[in-house]
Amino acid sequence: MSAPLSTVSLAGTIVRLDPLTLAHAAPLAEVGLHPELWALQPRPVETEVDMRRYVELALDDQARGVSLPFSVVHRGDERVIGSTRYMDIAMVHRRLEIGATWIAPAWQRSGANVEAKLLLLAHAFETLGVQKVVFKTETLNAQSRRAILALGAVEEGTFRKHLIADNGRVRDMVYFSILDTEWPAARDRLRERLQRHVQPQPNT
């Protein structure tokens, strides 16, 4: 068992990432029961009971030191709009994965996901001192693959028949990564993308 990473809140301009708790299950269910969010995930989340179990499993992984889950909070109205996490944490190798990320449809393409990734990557490289951040997605998920490449990640390869969903569907998984040496360029790229979504402040 690994020592769990310390919980932390990470604040940006559009979103804040707060440590996930059971109290977030109900607000996540309010925005996150859209079938399209779960179509290519290992198990569907269709009800508030499912969402509570989803949160419980994430917190179990956190207790075992292999995950650090967050709720994604929209700073404009303090509404919970999604979730993300560090997972497959292997600090002895200075490596972790960013995954299990979803943003409710109404806030997609708002900059929320871009800023969440920027916050997580900055904390991983600049505070935790990792040398590698991993991303993975199904080969079928073309949208996710494009989004990961847009972060500045490098595709490493496909693990064929790597996972099995709860319904028995075999999942071929594509692996990507960003290294510490690649982080400065990726950071600048993400900051530039984020600027397109940040509203200029009026002069006072």
C-alpha cells in the first residue's frame, strides 16, 4: 500500500478542484447522469445511487494510496460540474496518471477541462515532482484522443484487449504521456488555449 497523497484544493480562474467527498455525490448526480458521459467508461452511472457508489469507489482508491480524486467546481456560481483524479499513483517511480475526467455537457468547451488539466499538471510536475504524467483512453474514443494530444501529450502505443468493461466489452487502450522535460512547452500551450476562454476584466 502506498502512502496517500495529501489532499489539496487547486484554484484557477474558471474552476477550482476540491478534494472529492461523499457530499459531492448528490450534486454530481444533478449534472452527470447523461448517457454520453459514460458510454465508453468501464461502468455506467445512471442513477444517484450509481453516482454515490462511483464516489465511494474513488475514495476507497484514495485510502489505498492509488488515487487522489477531485470535484470540479465552477467558480462563477460555485456549482459542482464534474470530477477528475490522479490515479495509478506510483511516486516511487515519480509517475502518476490523470484520468476519470468528466465535465457535464453544459460546461464542455467552456475552458473548464483545459484549466482543470493545467491545474493538475502544474501540481504534479511543480509541487509533487513527478517525471511523467500518463493519460489513457479507449481506441474508440476519438474525441478523447484528440483532446489528449491537444494537451501536448505524446502517444506511446496501444494496449490491445487491455481492459474489460462491466458489461463484458473488451477495451483496447491508447496510452499517452507528458514528461517533465516536455512540461514547460505543454504549460505554455495550455495557458494560451485557456486565454481564449477567460473574459477580460473591466478597468476600475
